[in-house]
Amino acid sequence: METTVLHSSRLVSKSDVVVQNYRPGVAEKLGVDYASLCLVNPDIIVLSISGFGPTGPYADLRVYDQVVQAMSGVTTIMSDGAGQPAMFHNLIVDKVTSLNAAQAVTAALLAKSQGKGGQNIQLSMMDAAMHFLFPDAYWNKVWPDIAPIATEWREIAQRSTYDASDGRVSISATDARQMWGLLEVTGLTEHRSDSFGKMRAAALEKIRAVLKTMTKQDIFDICQRHGVPCGMFQTLDEALSDPQVRHCGTVEEHVHPEGGRYRASRPPAQFARTPSCVQGPAPLMGVDNAEVLKELGLSTAEVEGLRKEGVI
């Protein structure tokens, strides 16, 4: 155990950042909390991720993505027309928390480069989820002293959804010019006026009826020609084969040493001077142990000793 602690200290002494997501109190018991690591490396940056934060009535609760979806209000904004809450069918809270973690560490590294030293960062999944939902999902909760607006964001999203003969499209005609275009698309130009509200009120149901007779591809193509923002509801296979996705190389194919061929999305931010890419699959567990430990000065014999002891 003492040998393991020694090697861990060596690793911490050469590290810039430590990230841990134990439940509150566990890191302290293991001696990998910020206060302990600072004794080894005063400039260390420690990011601690938890479900609900280090203190409070929920601090010790076990948490997964779906739990925080339910607690934060994600399931409410995903509710159906009858108001029945529903899960977002994706690990959205895990991903939003990860994005906040990356941003927080980047900011801490920038502060450190400016001579402000290392620091402790606390990040909870609950905070990340609610930060993501504000302000639009909490449409009528932002201004507590102002009467609620009748239309919730969910209703606005539903109003932009139109049925086609073979699926659905989303059309966001949000001003008079775009509404003119939508009237051109549907051949209902007799309703054209200078008032967006009057045009929408007079023609909306007729627009829906016309669009139901058209395919979603035809609606998409015609809307583009008339400058009307429109997107087709696509299946996962349709999105993968979408011409824009293929043109941009948004999804790449690689080979995993054990799993075979797999797809991965490329980094969305494309850097002009320092391009990024998917370099390959994530390393298998422990595959880099020897390399990392030798960087710390351990000999091959010491690494093998750790392996025999079950440390690595």
C-alpha cells in the first residue's frame, strides 16, 4: 500500500489536472481530495464531479443520468400533449456535465497559465442540467414577478412541426418574410399581408393540409428555394446518409482491435491551425500503464511488481 501511495504521489507531482467522480467523502477517505493532493503538488487542479454537489440533503445519494433528468425538469419539457413526463432518449445530463467539465478545466488551466495557481472545482450533474435548461426550458419561471406567458416553449416546438405524406418536417417561419415564403410553398398566396400574426392565423390549418399531401423531401427542397427554414425529421440511418453529413465527413469509420469496425463522430470544432481528429479507439483498460509508470521513473521490474500485486 505504501508503494502504491508513493507512485501515486509521483504521478500527482507531474500532473496538471486530476478528475474524480466519487460520491462526496470518498476522495477524502482515499487521500485523493484537493487538500491531500495540494500537499504533493500545490498547483494541482482538481475537478470533483458529483450528482447533487458536495453538501446538502442529496449529497450522498447514488445518481445516474436518468435520475437527474427526472429531478432537474428535463422529463417535464419532454412531456407529451397530455402532460405525461418522459425521458430524453439520450444520456443528455452525462454529456452536458462532461462539456461543463471540459470547459471548467480549460478555464482553470488558463488561470494557472496567468500565474493564479491551481484550484479546486466542484461540478454537480444537477447544476449542469439546470444550467442547460435555463432560460428557454424554464420559459415562465425566469421572471417570478411577471405573469406567465400563455405559450410554453414546448408548444412553440410543437407548432413548428408539420406532417408530410411520409413523415414530418420542422418549419420555423418566424417573421413576415418567411411566412410569405411558406405561403408560396403551399400555393396560398391569397393570404399574404404585412402582418405575420394575421397570415398565420388565417392560413395555418390550410398550410398543414397542403403539406400533408407532399413528401418531406419535396417540402424541404421547396422551402429552401423560398428561403423558409425547414428540416426533415430523419431516422438515424437517414441522418448518417444525409448529403451534408457525408460532405462534411461528420461521421467517420475506424477499426477497434477487438470489436471490429465502428463509427464515431468527428470533433465538431474544426481548427484551422491545430486540426483535431479521431485518432482511433479509446485504449483498452490498462494498456498504457507501463508507459505512464516508466515516465515516472519506475523500472520494468517495478512495473511488473505492481502488476503481480494486482495494483495495475
